[in-house]
Amino acid sequence: MSGTLISVTAGVIRRTGTVLVCQRAPGGHHPGKWEFPGGKVEAGESLAAGLRRELREELGIEAVIGAVLWRTRHQYAGRDPFELTFLLVPDYTGTITNRVFAALRRVPLRRLHELDFLDADREFVTLLACGKIVLPWST
């Protein structure tokens, strides 16, 4: 554990009043927890480039990366701290294909609280569900 702040992205893929959320697979960190797709930004990558790469790897799509919606810092026990940036994904090409998750689900914002999200995502989920963070629904 180096203590270096890691940069992590999460994509908010919205479609017809829902957002796409993903359930972590068994065998990894935090199995069964829900999250928005994304991951670590590699050295030399911008946030947008890192998220675009992660969405290609995890879901097989070419994403349009939009505005920053929320940013937070978190640290899980025994792990390096990270800054998590939630970015809007207003559009994409290709068909979403689950390549790494236990499950994918499109969920209306008002029902997000029903899922067991990762601790780092919970404040964002609450703000999204109660309307304090508003997603633009038209492209």
C-alpha cells in the first residue's frame, strides 16, 4: 500500500429514464456489490480516455464521454486511496455485452437505493436518486 491517490472513473450510461449498473462477480474484491462500470485510469490517460477504454473492455462499446457529474475520494481497508470521478455517458455505439460482471441491470433512478452499492458509490447514488444531481436526458 503506497498511499498514492489512484484515479478511477465510473460511467453513468443513461437510456430512457434508467442508468446501467453492474454487479461485481464472485472471486474479486467486493463480490456481489453494485457499481457503475469503469475502472482505474492508466498513466498518461485522461479521465475520458480511461473510461472509454474501460467501457470497451468491460462492455464492448465505444462510448461518448460527457461531463463530470460527481467526484469523491474513498479508501477501503488495506487498499490505496482513490479519487472516483463519475462521468456522464450520453451515447455509445455497439451493443452492450457483459464481459466481466455477474449481472448488468438498467435501473430507474428512484430505485437505485434498492441495490447494495459499493461504499464509494453510495453518496453519488443517493444524490442521483433524490434529484440533487440531475442527468440531462436528451443528447
